[in-house]
Amino acid sequence: MKKMRLFMLAAIFMASVSAFAQSKTEYNIDDSKIALQGYSPVSYVDLNLAQRGDKDYMSERGGVKYFFVNAEQKKAFDANPEKYMPQFGGYCATGIAVGAKFRVDPNKFLVENGKLYLFLNSIEVDAKQLWMADKKGMSKKAKANWPKLMKKS
């Protein structure tokens, strides 16, 4: 019964958010190669806040730009970037769980066990709520799907 419910939620999710699909890159970035829509990964992980970073405090990693609120955040990121990397390239965690890459709302996030997860939020679907309804199952599916989706271009 739980699998059927998850399948139904996934079908509704996919149908509702197809306009938000993005599958051209491994990272959820804009044309300027800015991650997290300019929000600071350090603010998410260390402060549990969605804060827009400043281009004056920027680091680049793998061709992707990350913005920070201040010099201290930049220094923290530069010292340990892996700590602050969003899961699944910054794509919607629920989308990855159902097999697709979706853009996110930078204000819909979850930091759990030191890991940053981002989610789509639209009029039709609150992807974070779907994730929270079955975190363990969704996480397992997302981890299984990510290696295949990461390679799609």
C-alpha cells in the first residue's frame, strides 16, 4: 500500500511540474553558472537560513560559482567545500527520487545530518512535503537515481 501511495504521489508530482524540468547539466545553475540562485550554501548549512549571497564574496568550484553573505562564510566554504555542497547537484531532491531534474525554490530546503536538500515549490506541488512524508524511501530512491541523472545532458 505504501509503494502504491508513493507511486501515485510521484505520478502527480511529475505531471504537475513538467514545466520546471531542467536536465542539461549536472548542477542546477543558471547561464552565468551561479549555484543556488545566488544563495549562500554556508547560510543554509550552518545557520539553517536561506540568505542571498553577495557577488563580492564568491568562490568557484568545478566551474560553478557560489556566493556568500560575508568573508567569513567564504573562508568556511573554501576550507571545506564538500560540507556545503547541496545534494543532487542542487536539483529538487523529490524530483531526483522520481527520476527527473527540477529547478528549486531556494526558500524550500532541508538541512538534515549536515546535508543540504533543496525542493521545488509550486502552486500544485510542495515537493518538500512529499519528501517529508517518506524521507527514508525518497532518500533511497534519490540516491539510486542520481548517478544516472547526473550523467544526462
